[in-house]
Amino acid sequence: MKYSLGFIFDEAREHVLLTQKGRPAWQRGKLNGIGGKVEPGETFLQAMIRECWEETGISTEARGLEWQHFATLMGEDFHMEIFALFSQTMFYAIQRTDEPLQILPHRNLPESRIMPNLPVLISLALDESGIRKPVMLHDGIPVPGKANREVVA
């Protein structure tokens, strides 16, 4: 499966817009970036633009906002391209799905409520890691029914 994942930060790079996942089951209740499946015929970027509109009501294309690709995450059965956007429009996001949106200071995210790879991805997006972008990562998230895999940066 192919997925796009995006993080919208304010221009001061202090806050991040996250969604509280309702699905899939292994993400239920956890905070993550916005995004979803890449539809047939779509590029990863086109999927990111569409998912952003569907989940937040923010039309990045209409506003001339540019998503910056900063990482690729690969697993046995998926390929995910990960993007960042820096814009004050995050403060105008509206919940358009059944998954609530939250704007939080990225430095104090509640550890028990976030996806395990979120701190690494946010660090990469904000260019605080010192790692040259884009970076290729191997999935390190334990998935029910699958062997645990290591994160390789």
C-alpha cells in the first residue's frame, strides 16, 4: 500500500497540527500527522494535497503553499512519503472527518498519546536532526501479527 503523511507547523515552528486517529485499530486514539492512502493515478504529493483538504479544509494548492518532502518510510507491505508544511493556515484548520484535529506545541507532546515514530519524524521535518534530507527509514512500529522491525536512519 502507498500512503502520504504530512505535518503542518506554524511559521515559528513551535506548533504542529495533528489528528487523533480512529483507524486503523492499531493507531486508534493516538496522535499522528494528516494523510492517508494514495489513490490509483495519484502521486504521493497529489494524495497529500487531497488528504489535507479532506481532513482539515486547508487547500494548500489554492493558497500556493508547498509541501516539502523530507522522508520516505518503507515496510514489508507499505511505502509512505512524508511531507512538511510551514504556514499559519494551520490555525484555520477545521475538522472535516470523524478524527479530531489538535494543535500542540511539538516539544511537549504527550508520549502516551502519540505514534512511536512521531518524535523522530517531527525532528526530521524541523531539520533538528542533522540528517540530510530526504531520508529513507525502515518501519520500526510494532504491527500486530508482524515481527518487530528496527528503525534505520
